[in-house]
Amino acid sequence: ERAGRPLVAHEYVDLVLSTGSVPTGRGILETAGRQLKKTVVELGGKDPMIVDSGVDAAWAAGEAATGSFANTGQICTSVERIYVHEAIAGEFLRELTARAESIRVGDGTEPETEMGPLVAEGQRDLVHRHVSEAVEEGAELLCGGEIPNVPGFFYPPTVLSGVRPGMAVVDEETF
């Protein structure tokens, strides 16, 4: 905010490219729009993955796990939703769930740790709220979904099935 707004508004800036949150993007667009500057904003998304029927389900589940759980899912391009052809959905979900359950969550300074904590308590609470609401609204929790009773902002790798539009976990950025 302190540096970004003046940079966007500066008379020598002709083009603004930004990757960030929706509120930051709105501020950039408002400031740049008043000056008719070219602007590209990549804001929080839902980054889908599509798995077709001709794909090896185990391989696709491995790719999905990497795309979803790397850096605790806190990458702008992390996979947040996966559409799987019904012909391989059962096998894919079994494989993805097994991979998620095998990930070692813990202190990032420990060599055996594969997934660390979320960035802040508020982020963990948002993730848990999205997961809990989805389950209350009919999604099936295949693994994860519970805040562990340990210090830090940890959240286990979580797999949901049967989510649909209208659920926050589908419509909003979970990150």
C-alpha cells in the first residue's frame, strides 16, 4: 500500500503488472483506471486441474498432489479444484487420498517434513472454514479437515469430493 499506490500513480509508469490479492488488485485498477494506464492483474484464483478418462489415474493423482500440496498450497498457481472424468474418478480419489495421507506434516527444519504450516492463523482458519462448510453442505471429507492440536498454523492435506458451485471452497480462493 505505502509503496504500491504511489508507484501505480506515478506519471512515468505506463504499464502495471501485478500478482496478488483481490483487494490489492481493486486498488491498482482504481488508481490505474483514473489515468487510463494499461494494467494486467492476476488475482486470487481457483486454479483448476482437469483429469480426462485416458489418463493413468495414479499418475494424475501424483501430479494433483504435487500441484495442490507443494508449499502447503500457498502458491498462486496451486491446484485448488480438480475435475475428474467419472470413468476414473474412483481410482483417482483413492490414489489422491492415499498420497495426501502419506505426506509428513511438521516443522520445516526437520528433514523428514514434507509440508509445513500455513502462513498465519487467519489463513488456517479460512481454510478450515471452507472445508467445514463444504462438509456441512454435503461434500465428502476423504482425509484431513481437522486442525491438529500442535503449536503453529498447521492444517493437514485435505481431500474433498462432491463439492459444487455455491460452496466457498469452490467459489472463493482457499489458498
